[in-house]
Amino acid sequence: MADVQMTFPDGAQKTFPMGTTPMEIAKSISTSLAKKAVSGKLNGQYVGMKDAISQSGQFELITKDDEEGLRLLRHSVSHLLAQALNRLYPDQIHYGVGPAIDNGFYYDTDKVEGNQISVDQFPEIEKMMKRIAKENLPIVSREITRDEALEMFKNDPYKIELINDLPADEHISIAVQGEHIELDRGGLVPATGWIKHFKLTSVAGAYWRGKSSNPMLQRIYGTAFWNAEDLDAEMKRRAEAKERDHRKIGADQDLFFTSQEVGAGLAVWMPNGAAIRRTLERYIVDREVQDGYQHVYTPVLSNLNLYKQSGHWDHYRDDMFPPMDMGDGEFLELRPMNCPSHIMVFKHHQRSYRDLPFRIAELGMMHRYEKSGALTGLSRVREMTLNDGHTFVMLDQIEDEFKKILQLMVDVYKDFDITDYRFRLSYRDPQNTEKYFDDDEMWEKAQSMLKTAMDDMKLDYFEAEGEAAFYGPKLDVQIKTALGGEETLSTIQLDFLLPERFDVNYVGSDGELHRPVMIHRGIISTMERFTAYLTEMYKGAFPTWLAPHQVRIIPVNREAHGEYAQALADRLVKQGVRAEYDGRNEKLGYLIRNAQSLKIPYTLVIGDEEVSNNTVTIRRFGSRDTAAKSVDQFEKDLLADIASHSRALDTLEKAVKGE
């Protein structure tokens, strides 16, 4: 019998008899390796642990210790879920796809009759999944013909669509475990008995194949791990994430809402949320003005030709709302970006080299046509207001301006106590240049400038191809969210393209016209996304300077102490404090608990002693201790707390305790 030669990841080669299985290869290396090997991989294709190998090639073993091994487990659990559903609801469900994802797996399902699966049914479904797992059914992959596949899945329209979309010459693979059969290319555990620790977590709607014109299916989510400890830790993390979810906190604290009546992805800011947003807007505008920016207002609507000239229409058309035909040959577009408007501001007057750097900024409202299935609270919306800015500079000013913008970012992060972030240099993908402006020299120069500036500043960063804007490379500041993910908060982008497209120029010291470089930058993202991020980071317990209600004043007795409490609230409001008198006809304990549940930084209780001595009794959120202070001292400490962006916590705690 002929032999096959396996080349391992470390370059080592070994010969085995034809028909050898990955399990036999694993055992030839070590018994411990065989126990934790999940699958083989030959020339990039998965090979089941008991499948015969009939050709030589690059070979590796996927184990439980590998991240890929965990994905194979989760993929296998999605199949287990489908098999359990088939046993519980035979011939009642059609199936879409069931892949592994970053934190678990899902399966798209469509119940033919009656209500879809609900979370209340999860215990019953999990019980059936565990029963099938204990049966330790072998999971076997094999190839079948197209005709066999069409016959096998004839009663499931989604599987039939997937089969018909495959190229005519492509082999069709299936995975068989007991009576259950799946369309699958491999990459599964050897048997259902390998599956022990899993949990179904949620359900959601999902359009078939991600297209809004397709039927809405039900997506059942779950997660799985190799051991119980990791599963328990993940479920605790998810519970924490649920408590931090800005949508939940937003509802509890009445910050914002969305509704179909208003329109999907269009947030309505309630007074509490508006107070936070207004504070953010005033803060960032003041900081930017101090840094030399001139703030402007530009229209939320612009002539469509403006975005054709900038290139946004070519590159982002699918994410833009349809143009509005004004009936006279003019088409207006809800703007997806602010940069063309800011170019018009620069071009409105002839600029000189003495005007550079020329810095303009705006809280610019934009609109993006996000798919309805992608909309999430304030994090992903169709209308947003971006903290946007653009600087026009000469070539020799790029590095200094870059450093100035970066310093502003870092200073802002300190005020919000944002510490967990890293820098990413985002380049174009050299293998996919069609999506970027076609000018190799420009890209090389711009990317080199960013890299040199970061190196000169001795800042750590990582590089990512394919993350650039279509007009130029950028520095992205990647933050860790409170829910464990990562997203871009701030960005600095070099742009040699748009000044060329719009014929932007300035008069140089030589009296000739020169082309400036445009730097796009955003410090705190959109008001919507930043508010969502802060809500989850603070878990709704906003620092005093941001809190929608900074002080709540509660009288022990409304008749005896209400007038004093109301006068104190009026005094603080005149100082710019968000203070309120709570005169509801409720028990004192209830009112205090209510203030704590809303995470109001300061609760003041007013009784006989406070009225007589012109004092307040202070209770900080999260503390059971109270302290008495004169009204004048409390006001002084409170205003210092707000002015310092609530950073001087030690001093404040001492002030509250009277130390």
C-alpha cells in the first residue's frame, strides 16, 4: 500500500500508510495529544479524527487548547441544537445556517406553524441537547451528489437555496450524527459526547442571508466551552454586560427611546439624556475652542453633486439615503459626512499661508442608511451628531498638528477617566485597492508620514491593513468597551485627495497657489455612540459633572421643611447645578431609595436641624454614610466637584465626611 507524507507546521515531515487517520497520527506523537485533538486539517481542509487520509500535504492537528478548537466545538453545538429541535418539533422547523461566532454560536430557524421558539423553551431544548450528547453519536462527514442533496433537503427551502447557489462543479458535503444531517464542509468534534458545557442565551430576528428583502428568521444564540468553569465565567460576564447595557440603563433612567412610530434608528432624547448630551457638547466645544478651533454650523442637506465630487457617492452610496428630487433638476442629499461642507467653509475666502493651520470644527448631524437589523440603541443609529473637525495645513506642519490633535485626545480621555485604549495605524489593503483612491504615491507618502510621527513620539501602536478611509490612512484610537468588545473612539486621518478634488489652495509665501493637506479628526465620536459608551462604562452611575440629576433634595416633612428644600434647590439651579426638590407624598425611606436607584450623586435630607442651622445632610451615591455640612460649604465642594470633572475623589470624600 502506498504511503502519504505529512508536513507539520514546524516543517517536520513524517510518512504514514495510506488510509491513516488523524487520530492515529495524533497517537503516534503522544497519547496526551490524541486525547485533546479535535480535528485534523490537511491542506487547509478539515479532516475528521477517524477519516482516512488518502493524499500527502500540509497537516496540522486542532486541539482543545487552540482558539480554532473552541470554534469547532461551538459549531458542533449549533448542529446539536438543530438535532434537538428536530426531535422536539419534528417537521415543524426550517433551518438556515448555524455558524460559530466570536462568543458562541447561533442557528437561524423558521417555525412553519405556530409561534417561534421562545426563551421559555430553552430548558426543555437544553435537556434534549444533553440527552443527545450522552448518546455519544459519531459525527461523520461525507460527500454526496447535487441530486442526492436536493432530494435529502427537499422539504427545507433554505437548504435548497444554499445548494442551488453552489457552483455546478462543487462537491457537496454533509455531516451526519445519528438521524440528523447537516450541509457542512467539516470542522466538527468527533462525536456528540464531546459536547458537555453549553448554554442557550437569547433569541433575535435576522433576515435570511442578511438581506432585508428576504424573510425574517429567528436566530437562536448560545455559547459553549470545554469546561464548566469557563462557561460559568462567561455567563457571569454576560450578566454583568446585561446590567451595563446602555439600552437597559437608558430605559431605567429615562435617557432616550426609539420607536417604530418615530422611525427605526432615530433616537429621541428625553430630558435626562439631553442633559448628558448637552454637557458633552458644551465640554467638547469649549475644549476645541481653547485649542484653536473655530466652530461652524453647516446644513444637514447638501446638493448631491457635492458628494459626487468628494467621492462619497461612489464609495458609500449603499450607506446613504436616497436623494431627494426637488423637481427643478436639483437633487438634495442628507449628508453622510461633514468634510465636504468644511471644505466649502475653507474655500469661501482665499486663504494665505499665514492662516494655516486652519482649524474648523462642528457638532455635525449626519445620516447613514443602516440596515434595520443592525440598529442598536444609541450605538448604531440612522441619525447621529459627530464631534467632527478638519485642519488644513502645509506639508511641514503635518507632524506638529498631528501631535497637537493627539494631545487633545489624551487630555479629553483623562477628563472621562478613559484609560483602556490602544493606537492603530490603519492602512489600505494592498490586495484590494479598488475600494481606495487610486494613487500609490499618495498612499505611500501619507502612510509613511503617520508612521514617522508615531515613531518620533515614541508611542506604541499596531498596524492594520484594510481599515483606512477611501481617501487616506488614519490613526484610530481603539477603546475597550465595558462589555468586553473593542471599537474606534477617536481618529486622525491624513487626506491628500479631497483638497485635489475640490481644488483647495492657499497663497504661499512666494505668492503662488499651493495645495494644503487636510486632516480629518474626531475626538469623542458621535454624541449617540459616546453616550452609549459612557453609560456602559459608568454603569449608569455618572460622575457628578455628567449626571442628569446631580442633587436631589428630600424634606423629612413637606409642610415643615419643604420651603427650605425648595429654596436650596433654586439656589443651586442658579449656580448651574442640576438640582431638584422631591416633594412627592411618599415615605422618606422610599424617596431616598429611589434617589439611590437612579444613581444620583448627592442626596440631601432636610429636617428640623438642617432648617435651624442652615445645613444639609449629605448622602453620596453608593455610600450608607452621611455627613452634615453648611450650605455654603456644600455648594463650594459641589461646584469644585463639577469643575474638576469629578476627578478629585479623595478631596471630595473628605469634604463629604467633614474631614
